[in-house]
Amino acid sequence: MIFKEKKILLRNGRTVTLRSPDEDDWAALIAYITQMATETPYILRAPEECHDTEESERAFINRFKDDGLCVMITVFDGDKAVGNCNLTVKNRKKVRHRAELAIGIMRDYYRLGIGTALITELSIIARSIGCTQFELQYVDGNYRAKGLYEKCGFVEVGRMPDGIKMEDGTYVDEIFMRKVL
Ligand SMILES: CC(C)(COP(=O)(O)OP(=O)(O)OC[C@H]1O[C@@H](n2cnc3c(N)ncnc32)[C@H](O)[C@@H]1OP(=O)(O)O)[C@@H](O)C(=O)NCCC(=O)NCCS
């Protein structure tokens, strides 16, 4: 699915663009995920797991564009990708009402309202394709994510004890949330 370009004004007065990435944005997206993996411990990907290539990234971008049950929205400040999110609807009929989201913003752009704007857009899309519930997971201790998700109406529905092994070897829970759409 393709998300049509939309500009949003941030709290700091800057304007950024939300849109589905094109194939030609492959390098910007690799730079984005590589930076995210080094600057936050709260995404699943570790820095040493960033070995995307032009070919794999182009294919990844196209999968989202061609599939009617998922969408990717990237946040661009000029040519730089500074945030990204995606929505994936479960495929089988019995679970087709459930959409799942993942989101990440670069540190320099925290707390400017981007996360809220992205979840608002994803909720509209999820509803428009017939989903009745929205789901996500986050790593216990990620207070920014918790704050964003609670603000957007998600509630905790369970946790996987020791679901995440952090870089220092300690285990933390993975928390499951949902929101009725
Ligand atoms: C979690 C994340 C997506 C939040 O995005 P964001 O663009 O900063 O979110 P917003 O600016 O829309 O803030 C939304 C709300 O979250 C809460 N929040 C955000 N940062 C917070 C903080 N430091 N302390 C307390 N609450 C916070 C607030 O309720 C805030 O609303 P408010 O600013 O109107 O009070 C972003 O911090 C991020 O990408 N972190 C790294 C990757 C990550 O953790 N991804 C989530 C994995 S599940």
C-alpha cells in the first residue's frame, strides 16, 4: 500500500514530510536503520545485524508498496530519513482484523510530535482496511514508547517474561499492548 505524501509541522517549527519511501530511497533507509541500531537499545536490531544491501533494501521497500495488507511511512527532513513506521495486517481470515505496528524516530527528533502523528495516520489506515484492533510490543523500561502508546490509547494486555536479552546480557520483559480501533 502507498501512503500519499503529507507534510507536518513539528513543535520546533520545522516541517517534515511523511510518505511511503520509493525504491530510490534505499540508501536513506539503510542510513536510518543503521543509526537507530546504534543510538537506541529499544529496537530489536543490533548494530552488527545491519547488513542490508541496495538490492535487499529495494526489495523490502517494494514489498510494502505492492502488498495491500501493509504500509510503510517514512519521515523525511529534506532527503534524510529521520523516522519510520510500518503497519502489517495479519494474513489469515480469522486474524485479518488485527494490525500490528512498529515505529522508530531518530534521537534528535524525539518529543516533537512525530510519533503521535504517525500513529494517528496508521490508525486511520488500519480502520480504513477493516481492522478492529491495533497491536504492538515494546521493551520494558522504554518509557518514551510507553508514554507515546498510552497517549494514543494503547493498553497493556500481557508480557513475555525475559522476552528480550539486552546487549549487557540482562533480560527484560517484552510488553504487549493493544488498542481497539
Ligand atoms: C518511542 C518514540 C517512537 C516516541 O516518539 P516521539 O516522536 O518522541 O513521540 P511524541 O513526540 O509524539 O510524544 C508522544 C508522547 O509520548 C510521551 N513521551 C515521549 N517522550 C517522553 C519522555 N521522554 N518522557 C515521558 N513521556 C514521553 C508523551 O506523552 C508524549 O506526548 P507529549 O509530548 O504531548 O507529552 C521515540 O522515542 C523512538 O523512536 N524511540 C526509539 C525507538 C523506539 O523506542 N521505538 C519504539 C519501539 S517499540
